[in-house]
Amino acid sequence: MSGTAALKNAIKLKLRRDNQLDYEPSEIIASAGAKQAEANVINALFDEGDEVIIPTPAWVSFAAMVSLSGAVPKFVPCPEATGFLLEPDTLRRAITPRTKGIILNSPSNPTGAVYGAEQLSAIAKVLVDADLWVMSDDVYEHIVYEGLAPHIFHLEPRLKSKGIIFNSLSKPTR
Ligand SMILES: Cc1ncc(COP(=O)(O)O)c(C=O)c1O
């Protein structure tokens, strides 16, 4: 089951209102938590030997879910000096012919780092060129001081065709 029509419609309205994104109910699935959805998607998309980029520090479960699928977590360090944010050039250098996807998490667990529009657009450009699956974990989107952080699929709609958004009802909202 993928959720009732009323729930999917509410999620559709939320994505438009908060993230300026348009999705049809047929593109929306409710699951038993974001973690369940992420595990399902990772297992569906990736195979043995594929590489999935995980900017680190990252939530521990990302790497575990990628490893369980048979794919290889490719950790890309994002040091304090860069505000714990992924730099476009660092991302470009981390991509190999085996890279199939990336997991973005902004605001981040555990660092709290949030991408601004300019940096996110630069990352989006690299991702469009690389034609990767882009998983956007938005579960902490309300943990910001003002407004909501820009969404990478709003800044770069071409990513939507290979993009998946994860959100959750288990995290604080404002
Ligand atoms: C970044 C991140 N995504 C997803 C989850 C899991 O969300 P859910 O409780 O909806 O499974 C967590 C932690 O609980 C998390 O830190």
C-alpha cells in the first residue's frame, strides 16, 4: 500500500507550499518512516559494485543501508573548514564511472549544516552532468532559524526525473 488519497494529496500540497515543488499523488508514497522508504529505494536502485556518494559527517544509517543493498558507500569528507558542506569540486572529483547516486541531507544530521541556494545550485550542476540518482533527505527541513532552506529540485528541476525526496512525520516542525 502507498497511502490514502487524502494523505497523498496533503503531501502534494505540502511540497508545493513549503518547497515550491509540483508532484502528482501518483509520484508520492507513504511508508513506515523515512528510514523504511530510504532502505526500499536504495535496494531498488543500486546493485553490487555501484557507488553511492555520502557526504560526511552523515547519519550512520545511510552507509548501512547502502552496504546492505550490495553497493559501496563512497564517503566524501566535508570538513569543518567548509562548514561541513560538500564543495562542488570535491563532488566532481569523487564521481567515478561506477557512481550511481548521492544522498544529500540538508539540514544535516549530525552537523546541522544547511546549504544556501548558490552552493546547492553549483552542486546541482555537477549532478546533472553526472546523471546520478539524487536522494534528498529533507527530514530536518524545519530545523532552521528562518524560513525553509532552498530545495535542490526547485533550483534545478532537471534533477527531478532521477530525484527522490524523503521526509518524515517523526521530526520536529515549526
Ligand atoms: C537524516 C535522517 N533521515 C531519516 C531518519 C529516520 O526518519 P524516520 O524516523 O521517519 O524513519 C533519521 C533519524 O531518525 C535521520 O537522522
